[in-house]
Amino acid sequence: LQTNMKIALLTDGIFPYVVGGMQKHSYYLCKFLAQRGVEIDLYHTSSSQNKYDITALEYFTAAEKKHIHSTVIDFPAPGKMPGHYLRESLQFSERIYEAMQKRPPVDFIYSKGLTAWALLKAKKKGTKFPPISNKAHGYEMFQIHPSFRSRLENYMMRPAFLFNTQQSDYIFSYGGNISTILKNKLKVESKRIIEIPTGIEAEWLYEAPVKVHQPRKFVFLGRYQRRKGVEELTQVLKEINADHNFSFEFIGPFSESQQLKSDQIIYHGLQTDVRKIKTILQAADVLVCPSYSEGMPNVIMEGMASSCAIIATNVGGVNIQVSNENGWLIPPADSKALKAAIVSAIQATDEVLTLKKNNSVQSVKDNFLWDKIADQTLAEIKQIVKQEKTYAVR
């Protein structure tokens, strides 16, 4: 399959060489566009914890690798002064720009986060480029802040993301609240916003008849991080533990001091085996994601594909994933609403919960499989390239 399309994909890592939601999206985007014959100049980095051979790209097939031209760039060593991440991100983008000038011209540039910062500075001064798009995923720095420290950190980040967003030709958005942030807080015109959700591989889909359990089985997947709403969740579980019969399982690195002591609550620790994660999710009734800010969480996508109903806060692109049809969408930073949703799930009839669980799987089938997401993305890029004159990177 050949499309005669050449794009540059700029990212601060691809999964599993770097772990994170943005990196997982970068991996699948690269993988599925390569399957469609797109020639991809991939500019990425590794992490100090990486135990894989990044130069071999062993998580891509031989057929995919024929279309991927990988350039691995060292991310600058972290500093200690305030704002060090911004300085490192600018340096990283400068290294990407320097490497790009040694490669043949491309038709389109798809950048993640701050990776096109140096290109956009040059563009503002008059250097000609192909269309440059940007995807910053959740724009968490423009969402609700869970603490005073995070508020300060996010305010420091805003100018850089504002510049990268406003100077890019096009912005990829998950839609929902993300597009609202782009329009209202970053003043991006609707015509520059391309709405495409995130996706998941078809192999995640739960194909067996959906089961519900008594007592109800809940699961949380993620880090113990203030932004993830774990403190509110822990408090709610303390309050309902004695009065309700349920089980709750946590997947993620929780220290002993962060764990509740209860026969109804299980901590699995950090799990890197996807098969183990699938097994736990597929055996659950409800996945809980009470975050203060998000993009469009992979954990919700994985939970939905695994036939979980979802309790989640209405942040980022979550309202594209979750509704009354397949769960409970609640306000962020609202412990009462979180408690009410969990109790509602405990008390829901088998029929109601089965319907929500089935709707989760069907929604993934209809809207969120990577084959469809890749086709949508490629169609948008082709349309942009067709209507805009392209320039070689110089």
C-alpha cells in the first residue's frame, strides 16, 4: 500500500521506549500510518529506564519498519532550577530541527507537545515549512489545579504551550472539553482545529458475553498522583467501606503508607504485563478515573474495551468516552459526586450494569479502534496537503 505521502512525526518518545499516554498515542499513530504506506520521518527519544533496543524498533513489524525512518535524539539532562523542563524541551526541539535539515523534504509535520518549538520560532521569523500541526493532548495546564504547587507549575507552562499552539498551522484535538479550551483559553479558530479521538487496538476488545459480579468489582489503574484524584477516591472508600459490600482493586505503584487496610481492597502494584492488566480489567465491573485533568485517557479506553462501565470526571476529552450510556460522568474535585456514583454502581441492578458494560464495548467498536482513527487522521492530512502549498524544510 503506497500513498506517496511523507510526514515528519515529532515526539518526546514512543511506547514502550518511553512510557506515557502521549508516547502510546505516538507509537500507534506511527504504526498505523506506516501500515497505510505513509513514509514517516520519526524524531523521538528514549528514557533512562528503557530496557529495549530503540534503534531496532522491535515493536514494529518488518513491513511497518520499511516506511519508518527513525532518528533518535537525546533529551537534555534534567536540571534543578525552576522551569528546567521548558528549557530542556526547547533544546530538544532545536536538536530535532537540526536533524530535520539533513533529511529530504516532507509534506506535513505532526508535532507532539513542545517538539516543534524551534521550528515554530523559525517559522515566525519567515522560514518556510510544510504545514505544521500540533497535538498537546490534554492541555492540563489550562485545566483544574489540584494544589497550589501544581497551579504555579502549570502557570509556568502556559506561555510555551500558548506559543506552540498559536503558531502551529493546525491543532489536533480530541474534541469535547479539549476543543473548548483551545477556542476559549488559547483563542484558536475553529477552522484550525481537527477533532479526532484517541484509539485502541482491536485485540483489546472483550468478545465474550458480558458478566456482572456480586459484590460489584471496581478497579483503578494509574499512579498515586495528586492530579489523578486518588486522595478523593481513598477518602470515599474509607467512608463506604463499612456500609457497602464491594471489592476494589488498584493497579499501580502505591507505597504501603498510601494503601487502605481492608479485606475489600486489593493492591496489585505496578503491572507491566499487558495480559495481567487485561485479566484484571476484564474481571471488573467498573473502572474509576476521578482525575482533576486529563487528555483522553488510555486507561478509560482500555477499561471500555474490557467491558467495564466507567466512573470518570468530566475533564479533557473524557466526555467523548463516557456518558450515562456506559457509566457515570461526574464533576471534577467533587468527593460527594464520586461517592454517589460509586454507591450507585454498587446498588445498580444487574440489567442496568450489564447494559452500561455492553455499551462500553460497542462504543469502542464504533468509534475508537485505531484502524478508524488512522484513516481519519490520514484523510485530514491529505486534505490539508492538497489545499496548501508545501515547502521543503530548510
